Amino acid sequence: MKPLGPIPDGYHAIGGQLAIGAQSARDLVDAAGGTPLFVYSRAHIDRRVAALRAAMPGQLAIHYAIKANPFPPLLAHMATLVDGFDIASGGELAIVRDAGVDLADVSFAGPGKRDRELEAAVLSGITLNCESENEAQRALAIGDRVGRAPRIAVRVNPDFELKGSGMKMGGGARQFGVDAERVPALAKAIIAGGADWQGLHIFAGSQNLDAEAIAETQGKVLDLADSLARAIGAGPLPKLNIGGGLGIPYFAGDVPVDIGIVGDRLGERFADLPDSLAQTTMAMELGRYLVGEAGVYLCEVIDRKISHGEVFLITDGGLHHQLAASGNFGTVVRRNYPVAVANRFDAEPVETANVVGCLCTPLDRLADKAFLPAARIGDLIAVFCAGAYGATASPMMFLGQGAAREILV
Ligand SMILES: *Cc1c(COP(=O)(O)O)cnc(C)c1O
């Protein structure tokens, strides 16, 4: 037997079945027209954003990084809750535009921006978080050509990283951002080139549950921003995106990050900012923390087999929708996500079963040796923590399977 990850708060049983909001898993599947299905809960997201706002200093803007989940109805809901959006491609710009998001509150990071993406960004008035000198020069040239001053910030590759992060995105040689020591010269060139100077973006890591490590990194981000702003010498920094990093528990033993500690420590720093940052608009950008636990992936048991004494529950879902749960999206050792038999949610576990997908590869595992209620053909399997990096971060075209259904309730 191998442990399952912790089921997030906010899920309970109705008539023995997993309920999301007021509806049972079976009713949701019927309403959506079948499985595999991602269900995202508005109420869950609302509670999460409210708790975060209550913990963080009032002047900290909350941005949503849409790569976590760009489902249009969810984005439209996020637009009522957050202060801005972070995108990472021209395709995501089209998605936020279609969702009716205020483009003045959108910033565009990510390496390898093509000229047509830069042009679309300049014309739409979003902020470019430039990832290199070359990119900044191309953005300025495009601004001259189309007759609009590009709004430009510089993404900094800091000399430190967020310790213990699931994904490291700063510290040492990286494809992200501009090495800190070259940022002042680049920022001066951007300002001299006639851009609408927006400030700095410093992102040091992701998926972190250690509040002390996050607080310490945020302190370093503020120190670095202060020294860079002074070296740039163009007065107080207009904006600072301090990155994100708040993670969610996926695996047995993971404990939720204590946002009270993060907020208190940030509040202490905000109360005592240097002149260079005293008037700066501060933002934090989060993806999975806002939406990850608000999503559940539901699939149906198509077959039940025994092989060498082990039970296999074979579902119509799999890694083509939930790559991360299969352990193939940035994890070193495969561990089980939280998984349940959705239509037997309050039944006692009685057997050890392997929950697998329908793809013809041994990588397609949703839970290994999980202790579960006895599931039969036609039952529903729920994989939790499916609100982020699921539907669009999985190879849905693999084996001709196609997309899952998605609903927001
Ligand atoms: C992916 C990404 C995020 C979101 O990360 P989460 O772990 O989902 O919060 C935020 N900012 C940048 C720059 C990113 O690349």
C-alpha cells in the first residue's frame, strides 16, 4: 500500500457521493454529458482568494498566472476576484482578451516571444516583462514602427532561489529573465528608448509550502529591487512583481503553507520600505495556489482486472488530462495525488488497487497501490488538486484521446 495525498478542504459527501458545491459527482457528470470531466468550484476559489487577501498586506495586488488554468469561464470568474493577470504567450493574450479582462492589468512574461506576439502586446497596451536585451530592443523597434510606446518591465534572474521549490526558476544560469547585474544598463536603455517604464518582475520559484522560506525570499526580492532601482537611477520604481511561490499540498505528509506568516512578514517589510520602493505598486502572481485545489478530475472505471494478485482499476481518464498526477510533470519520485472513489466517498477502504488510465503506456497511472473502497465498473474515480496544470498541461492529443470536458460550478 502507498499513501494517497491529502484531500483538500471543502469536499464532503452528499448521499454517499463526493459533492462539489451542492451537486454530487454523478449529477455533475450527467450535467456535463459524461467523463472524463474537470469540475472547478467557484466557491472554493472565492474562499481561497478571500483568505489570501485577509492574510496579505492591503496594498499587495494579487495577480493570476493563467497558465495554471485558462478555462474561459474560470478566467471570467477570476476577473471578478483578482487585480491582474499574468500571461506567457500570444495565445494566452488572445484568451484573456476574449474573456473580457482589462488589458491594462495584464503582464506578459516568458522567454522566446516572437515579433508578432510583441506587436500584439504593444498594440493592446499590456506590460511586457522582457526576458532579454534582444527582446527589449525588438519591442522598442516595434513600438517605433506602430507609433506606440511599449509598456516594459524587466524580468530579473535573481542570484538566489526559493529554497525547496517544486520548480526552480531563479538562481544561477536560467532561460528566464536578465541576470541581475545587467538589469540597470538594460532598464536605462529601455527608458532612453522611449518606453513606458513599468519596473521589475522577480520570480524565484514555485510550489513551495515553507512559509519561512517564502518570506525570506520575498525579503531578498525587496532588497534586490531596492538596489536595482537605485542603480537604474530613474526615481522610485513604478511597479514590482514580487513573484509567487505559494504551493498546495499534493502528497501524503504535505502541510498547507502558513499564509499568515507570509503575510505578516511581508507587512513588516512594507511598513518600512526604502524611498526607492515607497510608492511602488506591489503585486504577487499566483497560479496553482488560487485554483489548484478548486478542481477535481472525474473519470469512470471501464474495466477491473487482477494481475499477479493486484487489482487494476482501468479508467477512461489518464495522463493525457492529468499528466502531473501520473508523476510525469516535474516530479523526481512518483507519489500519489489525493484520489477517491467518488460515488463511494464515505465508504470504508477495503482493498489495495492501482488506478490507471486508458493509454497504452505503463506511465499512465493515476494512483499506485491505493487503499480504496471496492470499486466496480461504472464507478467514478476522483483525482483532486486538478484545478491547475491539468487540462492544458497534459498531452491530450496522445493516442488520439482528445480533450476532457470542463465545467465551472
Ligand atoms: C508558472 C508561473 C507562475 C505560476 O506558478 P504557480 O506555481 O502555479 O503559482 C507565476 N509566475 C510565473 C512567471 C510563472 O512562470
